Amino acid sequence: MTEKHFSFAKLVVVMVVCFLVGVGLCGLDFALAARGLGKSTEEFSVGPLDAVSLVVMVLSAAGLVLSLAVWLLTAIFRSIVRKNDNDGQQ
């Protein structure tokens, strides 16, 4: 019987890519402002992509932290279970 495993590594890669997309949206927003579209280049001005990039970065960063924590806890739990299984067989 084959077991289906959830790949935390793939999830982490997706979260990192989403975070980089959010950072890229910030850069795109700044580039648009430099061309005079959406906002000025002064401090504390809000552009059309700021909200979207902020939401993408916050959600992907939170997901990245949570998935890494679950990944670490799962690895610790599996190593404890394997150790107990090996001790019981001897």
C-alpha cells in the first residue's frame, strides 16, 4: 500500500516564490511611480499595487514561518517514533 506524503519542501518553495512576487510587486509599484503612474516618489505615498504586495508578503511570510515550524516538528516527531520502533524490535 502506498502512502501519500505531504511535501513540506514544495510548500516552502511555493511560499518563498510568493514572497518574492510580493517584493517584486513593491519594485513594480516603485517603477510605476518613477514613470508618474499611480503615486509620487515621495515618502509615505500609497500606490495602486501597495495593498496587493503587502497582503502577498504578509500571508506568504506567515505561511513560510508556520510551514517551517510544522516541518521541523514533524521531523522531530518522526525521528522519535523511529527510535522507539527500533528500540522495541531489539
